[in-house]
Amino acid sequence: MSVATTFRDYGITGVDPSLHTQQHTTCPECSHTRKKQHEKCLSVNIQEGTWFCHHCGWAGALKRDAKKQVELPDFVSLLGVPNKYPKHILEYFKTRGISQATLQWQGIYVDNSSLEYIAFPYFHEGKVVNIKYRTIDKQFSQTPNGYRIFYNIDAVKSVREVYIVEGEVDALSFIEAGITNVLSVPDGALNADARNVTGKMKFVDNSIDYFDHIDTIYLALDADANGRRMTEELARRFGKDRCKVIVFPEGCKDANDVLTQHGVEALHNCKDNAYDFPIEGVQMLNESAQSVIDIYRNGFPQGVMTNEWPKFDQLIKWFPGHLTVVTGIPSHGKSNFIDNLIVFLARHNGWRSAVFSPENPMPEMWIIRLLEIATGETFFGQQRIDESKIKGTIDALSQYFYLINPTDDYSVESILAIAKSLIRRAGINVLVIDPWNNLEVKIKSGENETTNAAKILVKLRTFARQTGVHIVLIAHPRKMQKGLDGNYEIPTAYDISGSAHFYNVADNIMSIYREFLNQDNDHSITHAHVQKVKTKYSGQIGSSKFQFDKHTQRFTELL
């Protein structure tokens, strides 16, 4: 039996759980029955997890002990005795600068079935939720079905800053130096070339509540390409504004090298030499020197692709931190095309997407569309999807897609604030704003629509750069004129209502155009025109043709 553990589980929307404040929103129990449906009568205490409606009296509280609806394993029966170490194991740790006292304090033991395997218990709220094993020569294994979480997570409950390292021995190195507020990622760094990191980063999803009170995060991962990739992803998830990067002394690749070569004092000094994660402003060229060398050796990083539309994939690749503008004549399929796109990016690359689409009259319609695209089966009709598949498919989709649905604030600031929370909580890769004209725009005195649009576009692009999220902005063109043949011309970014800045600010531009092949408009071909790509690495200008199946809402590329 599932247990409701979030405000949304109780139907409460329009609050930001990452802001520990008293917030107000509409009441799911009574607001829809009242004339003043948008009146914020529900007080929500984020810190305490409680709420009270000042109109109908509905009150309640989150069930904090439900562990996010996950039944955690407990491997306590597998624990060994953390004080009986074979001589060769103690000698190994001695060469790594780790004392027996530190091993015992962390509950580390040697597996009885094989005196070669060192066991590292992972505790969560005092419960053993995973055990990792390793030999001196780096053979690794772990308990099946273990819970993915940071190593030593219970040590940071009441601290304001934390260190994150790449392995348990590195964590022990900090602990040996008296720095106990240290965590280790559970499975090493990310592969520098990895496309799909969703599964690998699951431990962040499971640990994220522990970081609500953390002010500063010191990223002390290995100084190689994989370590830098993990550093970048962790900073993206936690927010670069509260992350600092530790640079190890010359000749040291990790924290244990620092301990063994320079001693405990050097580990303390690492904090003093940490630099702020660059977000904006001036960046020294030598900060990117190693990245440039990596590109020289391995080529420019490849963006992800749909892996469903081969010709389209040659036209445009999807990179973190880009702003893509999508335009097209109303009813030509812009929104549906982007929904196909994000489903395929999730399927083949693990990318997660948040969608702000207030034109959807009800969330169920969007969910049904995703369901049909994902399964290739129709929701209605004689050959409809089997009901037994629906719940499981929606559960799977809910891991990758999030609907941004603020109650009454459609400003760009509100949407980006929610997106920032989703980056931290879920690691989203894509933010879809559909469409542009649904954003609330407040034009100040002395501004006009064009200058205001330019400011918002730059704000969106800056947000994309800082967070590594790819923003897809759907924008309608202004009233279109028909050509001599009676058909509308293919719109461009210059045709978007409000501003010519769309073309100048965007990294990529696409136009979705539907060509009707008969007078009844029941047979058509959809053209995706890529009209701008920022660099030669992103793709090329061109178009690709698609057949649309209205029953499954899928676009199939015509080769």
C-alpha cells in the first residue's frame, strides 16, 4: 500500500517544497466549489509539513516517516564485526593513511566468507540499506537490491557544509583528518562520454532531502575527465551558487593522495583553496584548459539525439544549456512534435523534462498523449491499449516528465523558480515553455513589447547556461499571409509575434509546418525545418518530413 508523502499526493499544488516558509495556495477540498476559486485560502507550513484551510477547515500533515513510498532494505544481518581485521587488510589501510580506529568508527569490516573483501556499510537513518565490497586490487560488488544513497549520509543531518568525494576511501581520508561531514558518491564518477546518467544519479534523488539545510557543498572529486563530469552534474543538481570546487595539490588526484603525501593538515587546507563554481561574469581561459585538451584528444562532446528519427538527428543535436525556439502556424503540430521529441530523449538518453503548458485544458489529456506516444497504442477506439498497462506505464513516465502547473502566477520568474526546484529534486534536462504568449509579461514604463521580449529571452538563455537545462520555447507567429498558391508561408523566428530578437538570442530555431495533401485536410505531411543552429557541432540547417498518426499521436519520419 502506497503512502502519501508529498503535498502533491494530497492534491496540494502551487507551493515550493524547497522554500521552508509559510505559503498560501488554493484548497483541493473546497476551492473548486466556490465562486472565488483562485482565492488562496490554504496555509501550508513547508517546514512542518502541515496545512490548514481557512475556509473549510481541512487540515493535515505529511507522513514524514514513510521514506518516500520506498520500502528500504535492511542488511543489518549481514554485518560483520568491525574490529577483527586480518593483518594484510590493516597493512593496506596503513599505506592509505587510514587507522583502525577510523575503520571501527565507520563500521567497516571484513567479510567472513572471504577475508579478502572489505565491506563498507551504507547507513540511512541508522538502517543498513546497502553494503559495498571491494578487494585490495579493486574488485567490487555490493548487496543485490541495495538502496542507492550517498555513503555516510547520516553524518550531515545537522551541518551547514559538506564535502563530496568519489570513493569510500577518500571519505575515510577526510574522516581520518577529523572532517566527518563528508559524503561519497556510491558508484564512482560518471563516464565522461555517458549520454544517459539518470540511473547513475539515482542516489542524488534518494538523498536530496538531506541537503535542504546545507549552505556550502565542497566538491572534491578526482581531477580526471570522469571526475569533472560528476562535479559538473552534482553542481547542476545542487545549484552552482552554493558549490565550491576543491583543487588538489600538484601530483594528487584525490583526497587519499593528499592524506598520504601531505598529511591531515593539507586536507584542511584544501577547503581554503577551493574556488567558487563559475556561474557568470569573467572566466579565466586557463580554467578551461583541461576541457580543451579533452576535446582535442576525444573530439567535441556529442549532443544527444532522438535515435528514432535518423535524418532529423543529423539536423540537430540536443546539448545542455541551449535555448531552442520552435514556431509554426497554429494547429500544425508544434506541441505534439515536442512531446514526441521529449519522449524519445527520455527513452534513449534518460533525459527528464518539465513542461509548462497552460493551454492543455486538463493534465489528463497531456498524460494520455504521452501514454500513446510511449506505447504506440491508442487510448480510445477498438484496438485501444489494455487497461492493465496504463498504471505501470504512467508510473514509468512519472520518473521522466513533470507538469509545471502554478495556480495563478505565470511569470517567467515563477516558472524558472519551479524549474530550479525540479533541477535540484529530479535533475531535469529539458524545460518546455508552451507557448511563449502564456507567460505573464509586465512591461515597465518606458519599455515596449520588443525590448521586454528581448530581456525575457536573455533571461531564459542565461538560465539555460547556468543550470545546464535545454529550454524549448514554443512561440506562435503573428498573423500569417497566404501565398499565391493559397497556402501559408513557412514561418520563421522573425515572424513570431512581439520581437525579432527570437532569431538573435536563440541557439537553435525550428519551424513545424504541416502540408495538407487534400481539400479535406485529413491527409498531410509535417515538415520540421531547422532554420538555425548555433555552431557546426549542433547540427545543420535543413528539413525532415514526418507522417503523423492521429490515433497514437506519433510522428514517424519519412525517409
